[in-house]
Amino acid sequence: MTPPTFFGYGSLVNLRTHAYPLVGQATVNGWCRVWRTVAGVDHAVLSVTQSEGAKIDGLIAQVPNGDWAALDKRETRYVRHKLPDDTAIYQVMENIVPDSAPILRSYLDVVIQGFHDHFGEDGVARFFQSTTNWQTIADDRAAPLYPRAITVDPQITALVDHHLAVSVK
């Protein structure tokens, strides 16, 4: 039996943040990425929302032995939904509060490293174009606050800075 799969659209696109077996790249239609502020979290988190005509890139990965416990724990503030192909997607749906928490650069760097690895610079541009609800950016690179922060190549930080300057208004 084939293990179940999930669609990663944020930090799960960066294979340095998990060990789930990669199935491949995918585009999901009818969803867009959105930054959310969640009660009890001091930084914005990436989520998704259904949006007619929208589409987002990401990765599909396997959940070995159908054991969702570790992934559900990682995505503790998210609710798991099934896409039409039975692949799961995680969405923040509860405890959403008015947008006030900043987006951490260390979080964004991790996400963009993954998108660059799998989709190149065009994929990075599509990430910024297909993500909504941009909020204040907190530059925590010198002392990362994001729990899965990694050291990224200076090319990635330059891409993030470039897109924040030209794509995010």
C-alpha cells in the first residue's frame, strides 16, 4: 500500500526541515498562501485559504507508514484537509487574531531556500506573487527566532530582500 501524502507549501518545501520522503513537485489549484497571526504565537505563520482561480507551488511528500502523529505535532496549530487527490494540506483555521505579529526573516529565508532549491528563481517570484496578507517584517537573521531556522546562502537572503523590496507593498 502506498503511504499517504501531504502538500507542503511553506517551510515543508525546504527538505532541510524534515525527513519525509519526497514524491515530487506539484501545483495546487484553488488555494493561495496567506500570512496569519495566531493567538499565542509571536510571529506570523504561513497558511492557505481557498481562492477561486489561485494556484500555489509546493512539494508532495509521503507520510511513512501512515503515521501522521509527528507531522500533526509539527503542524500543531493547523487543521489537516484532504485535497481532491487525497493528499493532505494543512490550514490554520482557529485562534486567528487581527494581523499584528511580524513575519520573521529567518522563517522566510527557510521557505525561500526550499523554493529556490525546487523551483528556481521563477518559483521564488511565484511564491511572493501567490502569497497574500504581507505584514511587518522582523529582521531576526542575526539571532533567529524561528524554531527551524537554518543558515542559508547569501544568494537566498539577497533574493528575499529583493522580493520584499519590489513585490511586497
